[in-house]
Amino acid sequence: MTLIQLTGKINDHGQLEVELPKGLPTGAVHVTLEITPATDIPWEERPWTDEEVASLSKIEPKTGAEIVAAGHIGGWEEYGITDSVEWIENQRQKRREKREW
């Protein structure tokens, strides 16, 4: 078995682009990819490490005071809703009208 290391690129179409040296024999090959970190890859598309997944999976509950201090309260008032029952009935009526031909 001969081992050759080459540098390539995966294009936008999911294809591997690599320049092979001349004179290689035809036939089956085994390909191993080592993804190198690139600064031009958006963070959303980068693979997550086990440490990152563990960190984000960790539950850290907040106290009631911390929730209030963070501003995670309210609801209806923020949208100018004074009567929740009336608001829900209006939403249902809008949906009914939308479904009618």
C-alpha cells in the first residue's frame, strides 16, 4: 500500500477538488479527509467539538430575581393586549376569514 498526502478543497457543490500527481495507477483508493479549521468558514457551519456540545448542554437554572433582572417578564402588555380573551377571539376570526374563499 502506498500512502500519498495531498491538499485539496471541497467546493460549494460538495465536490472534492484535488490535483493528483502524474503517473498514478488507475483503480480503487481509500480517501481520508482531515478538515482543517478555516477562518473564512462561518461559525454556524463549523463542526462542534465535544467540549462545546457539553458546555451548551449544561443546564444552569436562574432564580426568579435573576429572571426579573434580565427582563424576561411580561408578555401581553408588551403587545398592547389588555384583554387576552378578546385578543384570542380576534385571532381566531382572522384565521376563519383567511380560510374562506
